Amino acid sequence: MSEPTGAARRRGPFKVGDQVQLTDPKGRHYTFTLEEGKNFHTHKGSFPHDELIGAPEGSVVRTTGNVAYLALRPLLPDYVLSMPRGAAVVYPKDAGQILAFADIFPGARVVEAGVGSGSLSSFLLRAIGDEGMLHSYERREDFAEIAKGNVERYFGGPHPAWQLTVGDLQDNLSDGDVDRVILDMLAPWECLDVVKKALVPGGILCCYVATTTQLARTVESIREIGCFNEPTSWESMIRNWHVEGLAVRPDHRMIGHTGFLLTARRLADGVEPPMRRRRPAKGAYGEDYDGPNADGGNRGR
């Protein structure tokens, strides 16, 4: 039985072509690719790549300046934060939420729109495995090229489950019986008509948007289209903690708002969602509101 794509690059002694993440005594990271005969240079001296080739992961190397560096393979969260970028990346904290709450499983058939730099694509491919299917759509060819390079660099070559199409999702989506759809774009509401045709009953739509205006428009559009259950929306924040003896306190800096996530599940064909009783705050649909149901619609349901 062959190993899953990229698995061999995640274990065993360091090999030529492996990515290495060095950590210096101050906790700073440096990432490079191992090549025979090359040297790694810092302002604290250098050392030959050959010193790490064949060494076990977790080794310590010293530069000519006698500074020790811990050598490990970068984790995927480390990799996506250091890889070349075309567009902004989906941060690991949000990618983790997407994998969990969009319930990405091995073998899943997933459609992704808005590839950016390939961060989320890498997380999705590792979750669905070689037997799954990820069809990614990116409207900008330059972003698609950067994403392709980043994904293939991480997995050590093309991934058998990945297909990348340059173009708009709403004009090119031809996939059917899709388990999950992930939309990372400015106007996900524009894609709902094609998404509802592609998703299987019970399938999950997950949207990643940056602003409250986008969030509101997307949620109201999902409610209006009528073939999804009530959307759930949230954001996540991460705060590290400093632990040194009895000095235990939160760090002064944290990863705050990066974006909003929302999920909704596809209902069976011909089924209307049960009427949900909501009590919108007075003025929730004020005079300046011009989104779905602006004419009254189902505001009070």
C-alpha cells in the first residue's frame, strides 16, 4: 500500500529537497530547502546543508559563530505563513475552523472558490486525502500560478486529488454531487444559485468574508434562496500565554479579527426550511438597508 501524497516528506531523517525550519535562541524562525553542497548563512555565521542531510528531525546545528539552531520540518501552519503570497492567506486559525465546522472528511468531494495563495487548498487536500476531490476556482491567473507552486512545493509535486481552474465559479462550475463548498471571495451571494445545484442534500456551504457588511449580505441571501437551513456565523481569536514559573499571564499581542465564517446545510430538493421565529432588533432593517428582503419579505419570521 503506497503512502498518501506528501507523507514521506513528513517523517524520517532530513533528505535533499526537504524544507527545514530553524529556530534560533530568541525563538525566531528561518525556513529553507536542503540542497547538497549549499551553506545556510545568517548574521551569526553559517553551516553547510550537508550537516543536516541524513540527520534526524529535532537535531541542533551550530554556525561558525557558535550559535545553536534547532532544526525541524515546518508544520503546515508554519509553511502557509512563510510561503510566497499573491493574495492574503487564510490563517491557520480559520483553516482549522473550516476543517472542523465544515466537517471536511477523507474522500470528500469539495469545491473551493478564491484560491488566493493556496493556504486553504493545502489544508483541504491534506484532510480529504488522495481519494477525495478538491476542485479549486481562482479568477486571477497570477494568483492561481502562485497557489499551484505553493501547494506542489508542500506536497512534493502535483496532488492527485486537486484540480485548479482559472475563472469565475458561477461561470465555470460543472461539478455535481459535491459534499462541501468553500467560498472565500468578495461576494459569495453571487454564487448561491450554482452552489445549490452542485451540493448534495446535507452538504455544507462555508463562506469566509472579511467585513460585517459582507457577512450580513451573505446570511440574508442564504435565507432568501430558501434551500439551506439557518446559517451559523462566528469569528475566532487566539491569545497566547506567557508561562515562566509563577509568572503566568496572557501575551500582550494576539491574533484578533481576520475574518468571519458562516456555514449552512443544503436541504433536500423541494423542501422549504421550517419557519424560524426571530425577533430582529428595532431598526435591524433600517431605511438604509438595501440587501435581500429590503422590501419587507420575511423579516419577522
